[in-house]
Amino acid sequence: METITSTSNQRVKHLVRLRSRRHRDAEGRFLIEGYRELTRAVDAGIDIEEVGFCPSLFLGSNEPALLSAAEAAGANLVEFSDEPFRKVSYRDRPEGLVAVARQFATGLDRLRVDGEPLLLVVESIEKPGNLGTMLRTADATGVDAVIVADPTTDPFNPNVVRASIGCLFSVPLGVASTDETIRWLDARGIPLVATTPFADRLHWRADYSGSCAIAVGSEQYGLSDDMLDASAERVRIPMHGSADSLNAAMAAGVVLYEAVRQRQ
Amino acid sequence: METITSTSNQRVKHLVRLRSRRHRDAEGRFLIEGYRELTRAVDAGIDIEEVGFCPSLFLGSNEPALLSAAEAAGANLVEFSDEPFRKVSYRDRPEGLVAVARQFATGLDRLRVDGEPLLLVVESIEKPGNLGTMLRTADATGVDAVIVADPTTDPFNPNVVRASIGCLFSVPLGVASTDETIRWLDARGIPLVATTPFADRLHWRADYSGSCAIAVGSEQYGLSDDMLDASAERVRIPMHGSADSLNAAMAAGVVLYEAVRQRQ
């Protein structure tokens, strides 16, 4: 097995390039860094082409088993020495694992929802950390799918992978325009519950017990008029402090857990 | 008025030094960067000694009024040109405002709680971003106080100020050991509701309608045995995915909003 010892190696440069959206889109590939993230990707059957690893940076003792599982699923393993690995890592504390994977399809046609599904719709979220945290919370609440409408953040951004701790791979994900999202929900008879600071009704007064899609808008501007107009109901999370005192991911989590409470 | 144009100016060096805890502790000062953060600090009557500002980086038109308010409250204003300001800013997108303030007292003796208060107790939180988000959510839910028990993160860390968007100044804050926290709550007859993945009872089954302190533990280890032993009740947030799929700040927000729902 080859070991990469130079920071000017072509593989190092390739991994660094994949941090930029332009290169990710052009190649149809993306980065998965970290133990938990790679574990979830392998478990979810993500097409991992290559795993770069650096044993001196491993934090635990399960990394070799994870590498074997990735290799068995078809990934090429490449060892890095410390210095080039630190160059490809985008973390302060690298865990010695970074993979290159094929981007997967995110069309709404791949989402399967039966019965009375609970969905999260997030529109135009700007911060990768917020989108990742929302995916993590969607995993915790067991939503049937997350739809990213009118994305401004690429879901394959390394910071989405990181903040989601790999829940990007475990949660069914669709990416579409707001228009397409509204039509898709409408065709399936799934009512939209829109969260907005301008609603009268408090979020716990809505009924989440049947089919329902909870919509949360961008950090700066909230939901679009189109999304608000398409909603069956608008709700507001009560706010004691100023209007900016809840971040978008927290808002999603609070409403999702109220839905879980009602549905249980 | 003096304008700082050199990155090697002593004031620039001083501001950069205050990013480190050692210097903050030695001086009893800390940094407040950003428009929303400084606004909340001025509103809360924080003792602001100096505000560095850089008009070319202002994002809006209200900055001069904020500077006047800070000056009226006793702050010295110092103008920076772009380059030295970018050096003192710890943000990717500086907003042209960074202040030096005196650290304020955080002893439990300054907390005033009457009637049937709702408190948040956070123990040994490691990430400044999580502590800041918890303060922000505490502001949104109108808790009577936040107690930081056995702190591993300095609440005056610039990233706490930032993630809290200044709610560090609007929320009554106490910092103490776990022992002292338990004794303080006990003396006031405020029961602890401990969140832990090992509880049987789901978080919405607890009663938050009277006096109550919701305790959330560190990202890695959860609550200490001392805190768990001192609790009147232990609750668990139901988790569909793996145990790590909710971050500590999200957990705090979900239980706080359940308490708000019950108390309303």
C-alpha cells in the first residue's frame, strides 16, 4: 500500500480542491471527514471511492475495523503521514480519516413516504452548520424525510457533513426548488405547517398528529411568500427576548419535538 | 480623535491578547465584537471601557448611534483603519465594532429568584459555541437565570459572546462549582430535573409547572454523578437515531420549550 508523505502530492491537492463547491459540482464527488461521519456513510451504503487515513491521529481503536468495512464496500485505502494529512483535514483536531465519495441523487422522486409522514422542509438555509444541525435533529426525531428547498448551501459542503455528524447519510434527503417542493407535498396531500415570527398561533397549538411537513426558513429572511402562501397553517415559537434570540436550527428542533410529543 | 492605522499598534496587540483566557483572567477584561452583541452589552449596562470601530466595515446605518450610546455610558472610542481592524477582529466578516469591557461578577449571590422560577443549569460544557447557544435559547425562553456549574469554558470567551449574540448580557448568569450549585438550589427549594440518556421517563412527562432547574451536562460525558444524585427527577429526550444525534444546546432548548409550554 502506498503512503503519502508529501504535502505537494496530487492526492493532497485533490482533497483540498474538494472543499470548493465548484470542484465538488464538476466532479460529482465530496469529502467525508471524521470517524462518526464515515461510519454513518459506510452504514448507509454511500459510494466511497477512497479513504485517506493517518494512524497516528486515530482517537480510538475502532478505526481499522471501519477501514476494513469501507474497503470491503469498494473503497481504495491510502495511508497518509501526519503532515500531509493535516493539510487535507479541515478540522482543528483531525481524527485521521477523510474520504472521497460520489455525490448521491437528491431528487424528490427518490423519497418514499407512506402512511402519515412527518417531514422537515428547510428553505434557503445559508449556514452549513445550521443545515447540518437540522439533519442531526431530523435523525433524532425520526422524520421521514428532509427537503431542502431553494438551497443556498450545498448539502455536500464539508461543514454540513460535519455538523450533521453524518446524519446527511441516515436521513432521507431531497433537494428541490420551493415550487417543486410545494407541488410534491400537494400531490401527496401533506399539509405544510410554516414557522414564522408573524403568526398568531403558538407552535404547540397546531396539530401535528397526521401527515405534516414543518417548514423553517432562512436565518435572515425566514420563509418565502410562496412557502407561506402554500401553508395550511402558520405557527410562531413564543419568544421572550428579542426576535433574533432563537437560531434557525433550534427553531426546527423545538417544533419537531413538539410534533414527536403529539404523535407519540 | 486618534485613528489607529498600524497593525503593530499596542492597542491592536492588546485586543488580540484578550482572545486568550490567561490574559482575560489576568486583566479582568474581555472582548465584545459585533453590532448585536455590543447593543445588548450597552443595553445591559456592561462596563465598556473602549470601543474600536472601523466605519468602512459597518453593515448598517445605526452604528454611530450605538457608538454614541457607548460613549455616553463612559466608553472611550478609538477609530481603526481597515487593516488593523481586520487584525483585531476574530470574525470572517468583521462588522467594524469591537469593544473591551470589564468582566462582571458571576457569583450565585447576585442571582435574584422569586416565586416559582425556571432555571437552566449547564454543567462542564466544553464548547463555547454550545454555551453561547444555550444562553441565546435561555433568553428566548425567558428563564430566570442560567447557572454554569463546574465550567470548562470561560463564559467571557469571545465565542460565547458571539454564539450568544450578546445574550450573555441579558440573561442573569451565575458561575459556581457543582457542589455550590446543588447547595444553592437546595437552600431555595428548587428541584433539579436532570436530563440524561439513561432515564426511563420521557422529558415531556416531567412537571415543570412550579420552581424548577433543568440540568444539561457536558457534550461528552453528560451530567456528573453528583448532579444526578441531587436531582429530584431524571428525564430523557426520546431519540430515534443514535444516542449522539442531539447536541447539548439542542437538548437544552427542547426541554426548556417543553417547560415553557407547560407553564404558559
